[in-house]
Amino acid sequence: MASHEAQARTLVEALPYIQQFTGKTIVVKYGGNAMISDELRKAVMSDIILLNLVGIRVVMVHGGGPEINDMLKKIGHQSRFVDGLRYTDRETMDIVQSVLCGKVNKDLVSQINRLGGRAIGLCGMDGALFQAVQLNEKYGLVGRITGVDPKPVESALQNGYIPVVSTVAQGMDADTAYNINADTAAAKLAEALRAEKLILLTDVRGLLRDPKDENTLIRVVQLREIPGLMNSGIISGGMIPKIQCCAAAISGGVERVQIIDGRIPHSILIELLSDKGIGTMLKRDETSTLGDMLRRADHIEYSDNEYD
């Protein structure tokens, strides 16, 4: 049990960070194990409510891979993959839309409200929040975001709500909804909101020099370092599109992007309101520009866990 002095020190340590972020917008991408575990889910919701109560404008963007997979199994729908990516046919898209915009979104809103927060659920089709065209026919109804209208989210924030946003987009090239990668959607929304910070909750400590050794965490990455880290293989696999969409967000005006371990209870508070911080921070390097390779973030949007 922490002593009263230790508790007081924690609160005093948080004060300058609360002052720094009060009135600023923070976008949190929520997925992975933090969605599966009841304990971690409650910790994330509590973190977001606390930040909202001290005047920080928090937006949650969520996926829902496990729930979608469970529903596909229940209806006996066989998934298939193209280039390692899940093909989203019409039936799968119907499940994605109903699960993400319905059950998952409303369950998260309900839990925040039960814990004392004021949340409101939105999906990417509300007010054409996320606008998209088909990424490639061979992937089915998977979309590439072409525009973001943040007005529905801004309206919710101005009225004191915590917006909870699911990642299904309004089709602009056809009368359909599109499935959108949650990391990409969060990054695009953070850019449109001119967010101070984007936080991605993941199932790893952050970017590791050695994926098998969590003690090799890289704490800070500048944009100019990313091509070299890719060429050396340190940024690889599913971390490539994650880093690329983070880099695009920074290039688009987001001040900082943090990739943190959602398996750690209250990881959001530790990152935002303590001297220690956790995870890997990506930040702008004023002497560098974002090259063509990084601009591919608009096209490399999907990995095998596209719904997380």
C-alpha cells in the first residue's frame, strides 16, 4: 500500500502535465489485449474519464477484432486472405459494421458512463466523419481514407462528451461502407483535430531493437530515423504500417505520437501524467522531410490484425 506521502508526490508530479494538456486534444487508439481483459478495459476507461475530468479533450478510436472473429465463427463464415490480408466480402462487411458500430461501440460507451464518465458513440459514417474509396478490388470492401470531417467529434467534445469512434467509413465511390484499419483511422482523425498527442495502445512495449528482448525498447524516434530503422529491419512486419501512419500524423501536424503497452494497467496515465513515461515516442525532426516511402502510409493501411 502506497504511503500518503507517495500518493501526494504522485499527484504533485502529475500537476505540470495536467496544466500542459488541459484544453488540448488527445486521441487514443484502443485495441489488442486491453480490449479483451476486463481488468485492463476498466483501467483504460478510468484513465480516459480522469483525463476528461481534468479538462483534457480525449477521443477514443477503437477496433474490435476478437468480437468480429467470434461472430464470423458463429455464423460459419469462412475467412480467406489475399496477400496476407483478410478479404472483406459483403457478408463480412455486414458483420464488421454491425459489431463495430453496434455492440462494441455501445458496450464501451456504456462502460464509460457506468464508471462516471459522459461518453457518446460515433461511427465513421456519422456526418461522413471518415470518407473512403476502395483500397483495391482484390481485398474486397477495405477502404482507403480520402477525407475526414471532424465536426461530429468536435461537437461532442465541445459539449463535454468523450467521443467513442468506430472505424467504419462512408464509401465515396460506391453505396457501401468500408472497413478501415483502426491505427490509420486514429492517425487521420488526430491530424484532422490538430491533436496534441496520439496514443496507440499495443500488445508490445513499443518499438524494440530486438523483438525478442523487451529491454531493447527505443524510447524516442525522430522522423528522419525511420527509413534507416526500416532498412535495418528493426521496423518490420505489422510495425511498418503502424509507424508509417504515426509518421504521417506527425507530418500532418500532430505534435507527438506514443506507442505504448496496453497490457500495463493505467498505461495512459503513466505516459501522460508522469515523469517516467512509457513506450516509444515518435516526434518531428525539423531538419527532415517525410519522404515518398513514408507517404506510402496512405496505401499500406492493413495488417493481419486490421480490426484491432
